[in-house]
Amino acid sequence: MNTSLSQYATLFAWLLYAIMLNKVTCSFNIRCHHKDKQALFNFKQGIIDPSHALSSWFTQQDCCQWRGVTCDNITSRVTHLSLPCSTTLPTYTDKTNKSLCLTGSIYLSSMDFEFLSYLDLGNNDFLAFQFDSVNHNYQNLSVAVHSRRFVNSSALRYLDLSGNENLAMNSLQWLSRMSSLEHLNLGGIDLRKETNWLQLVTMPSSLSELYLMGCQLENLSPSLQYANFSALRYLALSENEFHSELSKWLFNISHDISRIGFRSCSLRGQLPKELLNLRDLEALVLEDNNFNGPIPDWLGELEHLQYLILRSNLFSGSIPTKLGNLSSLISLTVGENQLAESCLREILPKCQHWVPPFQLVQILLGFAGPNFPMWLYTQRSLESLAIVESSFEAQGKFWNFLSKIPEVEIEEKLIDGNLSNVVLNSTYIDLSSNGLKGGLPRLSSNVAVVLLSDNLLSGDLTPLLCDHKMLSRESNLLYLDISLNHLSGALTSCWRNKKSLVHVNLGGNNLTGEIPPSMDLLSNLTSLHLHENKLYGQIPFSLKNCHSLLIFNVRDNNLSGNIPHWISLDAKALQLRSNNFTGNIPPQICQMSSLIILDFAHNTISGYITSCLQNITALVFNNASRYRFSYSFPSFHNRYLIMDDGLELVTKGQVSKYEKNLHFVTLIDMSNNNFTGTIPSQMFSLTGLFSLNLSHNSLTGKIPNEIGNMKNLESLDFSVNHFQGEIPQDLSSLSFLSYLNLSFNNLTGQIPSGTQMQGFNVLSYIGNRDLCGPPLTKNCSQDVKPKDKEPTYEDEHKSEFVSWFFIEIESGFVTSFLGVCCAIFFNRKWKHAYFKFLYNLRDRLHVTIVIKTNVFRLH
């Protein structure tokens, strides 16, 4: 009996345990608190989700399993909401692609979370940030006292809204309700209208990390003595516009602060000694400001300092010797100042035998030379080395040393070295604008970015592209620039192992032959520069496989055939000038809606100017992007190395190099071709155009009045055509127009009145014999003199004087010309500069010759 009872008891216990276990299991399967689920649904209502990132947010599923949601393991309450958008930095694009990021509005009043401590919505594209659901004015974000609880102020410790660049906040009053906030990042959000920002960010008494980079802040309150930061450790205010000295409150912050960042803030003055109050400082970033005076020697007393970044200021004198005592130093950057050349000798009096007490991760330095500082060879932890304004001879030991450093930048100096037997191994290496000679080096598979432009390198491309040892390994090469050297031979066909390339610049060499079809293997290529070589033949049709191509530059070659119609429809710059292209403009050009540079000048293209150009929407709207044509390469410590693309363009009558500002230029240049007919009226709907050049063609008809629609036009050249009729009065309404050339047409009548038109000189209108009015000397009169009237005695003397004058000028010119030619062909740089000079002078010589025969014609 007792046994049976014992068995029943055991069975009952197991049954009870099973029931309890089932309840617990059910509880864990559906553990999301109903209040939190409702709060998440309320949050979702204001959001537009183009990539369906929140597709897992539906009623039947436990909200603790939803994407971006984290719940407490014990209470099952929502504690973390993390929905940042992952994007890459723009590479040859107008802007960061956020088409798949969350957008819409953030309504904190509807987010009734009691235990949320972490909220990360960074790098999205939110447009509004509201606290009171009653207030629907997105521009007025002032906070009214509202009884409804949102995001429990006692719980939230981490808030990141950075990177929402279209989000503007007029007020930060809501911070007064975030008493437990420890981490605040509003980087990239426009806060310029919140003039009281400093006092408001001090309200969360627990705040230890504050990031307000690029918030367009203007007032640093330089006279304020104290700011109530009792727990602050990280302060990042870079990329704002303070235009003041460092504020006094900064030196009275808690001694625990370890990192201060004021990069690119337009700060000025000398570094105050009160910085010594911040004894625990580990990083001081003050680069790209206007600080002046000497670099203080007392900085050497900040014994915990690891990062001292003072580059790009106005510091003068020498580097203080006490900086050599900073045993914790990892990165010292003082370049691009006005420091004495001997500064390193003063800090390191016995530098050849000196062994530093530290191991640096990053070095940027300059020295007088000619010997390379031997102490650098003791640095075994280097991740980045930059040498500026120095000259030395690079020998074998130097190249072996560089091969162990991931990032190397030694440009615009006078380094003497031969690269013929060198193997480059750095991930990023910039040796441009030096005196390097010999053949091209070999590249290891580690190399991603290599810049060797503007040196004295010779030979063919084989060592760099066709090395058999390297061809057996997968290449990681992304960016190749070996322009402006003395390279010769063909383009080779060794592109199969270089499929990762996004940028290739081989311009300004002596390369010859045809463009090899094998270049179509570069499917990731976004920028291709083959300009100023001796290439011939047609552009291979196989290049259509380069579907990512955005910049295509083959100017100044001997290429022929029709203009390719298969170039990527996403192309942004197409430069084919100074070749032998024939045929008509293909209509496919008009489908390139993103095109901002269209340069076909100096070819033999014929036919009519196509009427579909208004379909190139990038030329219709004046919406220049803040993002440059650049390639961004990830560096260490979450930084990026930026390489700007560039083009030489003819604008305002001269050749100009556009690099950082290339994305602002919108240009059509079809000059020096065989175009006929009239200008299609649709062309004048390109209201975003900056420069238009149709000169030296056979265009006819009148200049349409619609030209007044091109309000952003700064450069206009219609010279040497057959235009007739009067100059449209609307042309005088183009207030940005700073260059105008209508010379040598058949224009008649009076030049339109207005300061704009009369501000141009005579050369803008010369060669139109029936044109009159200022700035021409010919008066507009109803009495037209006979055209066959004999010249007066005074005119005969003028004519004789002019003939004698030009004979003297021309004889002197010929003598000088022959003498200069002898020197030019022995000096490559002179030759390059001379032909640029001739290009600029070409139109003026033409004008001079015509003036000689026509300027004294009687009307």
C-alpha cells in the first residue's frame, strides 16, 4: 500500500512538473509584454520602410524576436531598439544611397516604453522628430509639457540619431527629460536654430559621451566659465563653425574627460595652458583650424596623451622637445603648419641613434633631409606613415620598411629612388609627385590603392599588371593611378586578374595601340582615364560590359569611329575631345539622365545637334550635390582616405582642372566640329547648365530668346558660326554670365543694353560687321554709310600703320616660335604646358589675323 502511494505521489509530482514546465515553455514562446508590442506598433506607424526591414513585425510573432528588438531575459520587457541603416560611403556617386533606409517621422509621444535603455536609429533618412502628437508642425520642434509618458526618461541611457542628414531640430528642450542619458549622438543633424544647445546638453547629469559632429553649430559660448558636465569623458564637436577661441568652460570640465575633438571648427588663437587641467586627456584632436603661435612645450606634461592631432593649422616655430617624453603616444600629427624645417633635429638632437620611448601607430612628419631618420626604423607598430615636404634617397632598406606598413603617403616631395626591382605591399600607398624613376614596381596581392602619378617612371605596363608570380593570386587592387609619367607600349591584356578595379588612370603617358577588348573584364570599373596618350582605333564594343562606368575620359588621343552608344546610362562624365570621331550624336546619349559633363570638342562630328538633350535631367535642375566625385577607402580608427577624381575642362575661354569641385560643373562642349542647322529650342531648357560651347561649327539661324531661361549659365561661346539676326535681349538677364563670346558670326543690330552685356570687352562681339553699340565703337545710327566708300586719308595711314605693325609682330613671333620649339621637344613638361598655351591662344591668333584684314573696313 505504501509503495502504491509512493508511486502515485511520484507520478503526481511528475505530472505537476510537466504542467508547470509547459506553462513556462508557453511563457517563453510568447514572452513579449503587450504594452511594449503596442508601443512598437505605434512607432512603426510613422515609418516608411522601403526595404521591408520591419517585415518580421507582425502580431502573431513574439515581439522579442522582431528585428532590432531586444528584451530582458527575466522581465521580458523591451530594453533595446536598434535599427541603424547600413550604407557605404559614396564612390563616384552624387550622394550616399539611402533608398533602402527607414524614413518618415519619429513620434516619441507614441513610444510608451517603460524600460527602453538603448535606442539607435542612426544613418537612416528620417524627416521629422516629434514629441507631442498634437503638434504636427515638423519645423517647430519646441517641446511643450505633455502629461503622456514616452521613452521613460529614467531608463534611456543610449540615444543615436546620427546620420539623419535631412532631419533638422529647432529645439533640444526634450533633453531635460532624459536624466539618465549617458551616450548622445546627433551627428549630421542640423541644430543651427538651437542657440542654447550647450546649456541643454548638460541637463542629463550622467552624460559621458557627447557627439555633435557636423551639426552646423555656431556658438561655442567662449566667455562661459562653467558648463555642468559632471561625468563627461568623450566630447566630439568636429565640423562645426564656431569662429572663436577655445571656450573657458572646456578647461573646467571633470578631470575624467579623456577625448576632445574639434576638427574643422574654424577655431583660432593660441592653445591655452588651462588645457593642463585635463590631466587624464588621451586624445586631443584640433586639426584643420586656425590655431597659431608655437606648439606649447607643456603638452609634454599630459602623460596619458595617446593622440595629438594638430595638423593643418598656423602653428609656427619648432616641435617642442618635451613631446619626446610622451611615453603613451600612439599618433602625433603636426603636418601642414608653418613649422621650421629643422624641427625634428631640435626635438631629436641625436636622431640617428635615438630610440623613442614609444611605439607609434600613426606618424605624419617632415624633415630637412637628405638622410632618412633612422629612429623611424624602430617603430614596429605603425599602421600609417605620412611624410611631407622632405627630400631623401630611398634605398632597399626603406622599401622593406614600407612593405610592413598598411598605409603609406609620401607625395609632393623630391624622393630619389628607382622602383624597377621594388615590390609594393602596403594596402594603401601614395607616392605621387616625386622624382621616382625606373620601371614600374610589382604589386603584392595586399595592395588595394596605389598612386604613382607625376613621377619619372618609364617602360611598359608589364611589371605592374602582368607579373606572373602575382597573376596566380587573387588581386585586391581597387584604385590605380600611374598618370603623368613616361610610360610607353600597349595597354596590355593582363586585366583578367584585376576585376576588382574601380578606378584606372593611365593618362598623360606615351601609351600607344588600341584599347584592348579585355578591359571589358573590369565590370566594377567606375572611372577610366586614358587621356593624352597615342591610342588609336575604335573604342571596343566589348567595353559595354563595364556597366558601372561613370567617368570615361579618352581626350587627346587618335581614336576614331562613331561615338559609342553603349556607354552606361548612369554615366556622369563623357570626355571624348580632341580625337578623330565622326558621325552623328547617338540618341542614346539623351538617355544618360545623370550626365553632367558632355565634351565632344575638336572632332569631326557632323549633322544636327540632337533635340532630345532636355532628357538629361542632371542638366535641367541645378541640384549640385554636396558629395564629390571621390573614392573613399576605409582607414584605421573609423576614418576614411579620400581620393578625388578630376577632369580638365575648357570653360570661360581657358583650360581649368576640376577636382574637388567637379560635381558642381555642368558642361556641354561641342566646339570645333562640323555641326550644321539651328540650335534646337529644347537645348535652352537645360536650366542647370554652367557652361555651353558650340563655337567653331557651321550653325545657322537666330539665337533664340529662350536662352534667357538658362539662369545658371556662367560661360557661353557661340563664336565662329553663321548665326544671324539680333542678340536676344533676354541674354542680358543671365546674371551669372561671366564669359561671353559671340564673335565672327553675322549678328546685326544693337547689343542689348544693360550692365551685363556692356561689361564684356570688344572681343566678345568682334567680327559681326553689322553689330553696333557699346562696347563696340560703332554707333547705332539710322544713316547707313555706303559700304564701297573709299577710305579717307586718315584711314589710309591707319591701314599702313596696322600693316607695318603686324609685319613686325609676325616676324618677331616666327623667330621666337622657332626658338621655343627647339627647347620644347627636349622637355616633356614644357611640351605639355606649351600645347596648353597654344590651345588657349588658338582663338586669339585667329582673331588677330581677322582683325588685320577687317578692323578698318568702312561701314
